[in-house]
Amino acid sequence: MEVWRHTLETAPAAGPASAPFIVTLGNFDGVHAGHRELLRLAAGRARAAGLRAAVVTFDPHPTVVVAPQRKPKLLMTLEQRLEAFGAEGMDLAWVIPFSRAFSELSPAAFLEGVRRALSPVELHVGRAFAFGRDRTGTVETLEAWGAAHGCAVHTLALRAPDGGRLSSTRIREALDHGEVAAAAELLGHPYTLTGVVVEGDRRGRHLGFPTANLAWEQEQLPAYGVYVTEAFLPHHGGVRLGLTNVGEKPTFEGRRLTVETHLPDFEGDLYGARLHLRFLHRIRGEVRFASVDELRVQIARDVAEGKAWWAAHRG
């Protein structure tokens, strides 16, 4: 997949070698199940017509610029979004730098920039998509523009399996409550943290349960607690069971947030290794124990429960 990192002004003008495109627009935080359906529809239409599919997205998230006090905790890094776009069949991802000046553009000016660069013959968006200064551009704006420029506009209602709204906000709310199974249903896949294993305080090793301490890259974390995770170590044997603690280790008067994963029966040095943690099931919330011995006993129970869950669901 080709990636552009251009403003509207610096993007290459459409030429016969690259255009026209079938285009989808949006922030796509989390690239959840509805986003993926939208991307697949655009990619399928492009293949059927012998055209290329393009996704237009923004970085940083618009609220970082226009309302930083309401900035959401992002579910994905930009690189993860780009990887997901490629997996869903996009030929081009255009990442537009979102700035204060860009936020002040009228809907017409934004669409003119897209037209000049991509010559879209179809636009695919979620039904609630809004754009331009003060989000004054709506689906109706797109449809009127499309009718005037020979571009068909297709909208998709993004609905969750329960019939409710399907949004990145709802996924964040589920994760804030530790409801990782509900988040996975909305995402279409388990919520995933990625990063490099770094040195921790080695308390897990002293307790008899060594852990890999993750320097995570995402902004959104599940609620504090203990989880069954699917740990993927690209260079250390692939997928295996993980027991992951998210929290501040209150038994040790902890004040620093950590994400630590115990890998039962794993032996080896993971410092510097990349780790992907897919959150599957919550065992319990974070608890402060009266003694280290009580904590050690509870960890043993957590590991046993995690192994049983894994055997029943991942066998």
C-alpha cells in the first residue's frame, strides 16, 4: 500500500497513471468492525471497477488541535491504522496533517483538495461523518457535491451487533470498565497493546512469577486488573498464553502504572523484544493485599484460572 503524508496543497495532482480512485474518509481510530466493513466495501467496489481504493485520514486526531481538553485516548497508533488499511485492501492511504489552519477550511475547500488529488468517482463514509470548519460538512453536503462532480456517495450505518451505536468512544468506554470481551465484539478483534519489553522492578520474579514489562505504545488501557491475554512474540515462538496485570501494584505502595505479563512455562530473556498483547478475558480487578504472601497465593490462583480459561476457549 502506498502512503502519502501530504497537506491538501502538497498532494500530487491526479494524473492518468493514478486516478480516478474510489475513496473512503474518516479518522478510523481503532479501525473497528464498522470501519473495516466500510473499507472492504470501498476496496471491493474498486476491484470490480478496475480502479484503485484510497483512504483519507488525519493525524493527529482532530480534537488534539480543536479541543485538546477533550482529547480521547487513542485505540491505535498511526502505524497500526496504516497496517489495518492495507489488510482491508486499500491501495493508497493519504494521511493529512491536521492543523489549526486545516481545521478552518470550509467543506468545499476540503472536497476540492480531495478532487484535485484523487479524482474520486465514489465516496464511501459512515452515515454520521462530518467534516470541515466546525464540522459543518455533512453527508448531505457530500451528496450535493457528488451530484455536481459526477461522484457517487455511499453511506454506511455503523451498527454494533446489539443494534446500538458502533463507535470508538463506545469501545473506549468498554475498556475503561474492563469489558474486554465487549470491546472485542465492537472492534471485530481483541483489543491489542503493542510495544517493547523493558526492565521492571523484578518483583514478579521474586514472587515466583516472572513478568515481561511492556513499554506500550497505545494511549487507551483496559481498566486496572488481571487479564487473560494472547501474547504474540514475533521472534520467540509465536502465540502463547499470557496473564497480564494492568495497574500500580498497590500491595507494594506502587504509584507507577505498569503493564506486566506472566508467560507460564516460558523461559528466556525478552528484554528488547516486541510484544503484542491481545486482551481476551478479565479475571479480576486490582486489589491491595495485606501481605506479599497473600498476593503470591492470589497470583497462583489467577494463573490457574487463566490456564483453565485458555484451555476452554483457545484449547
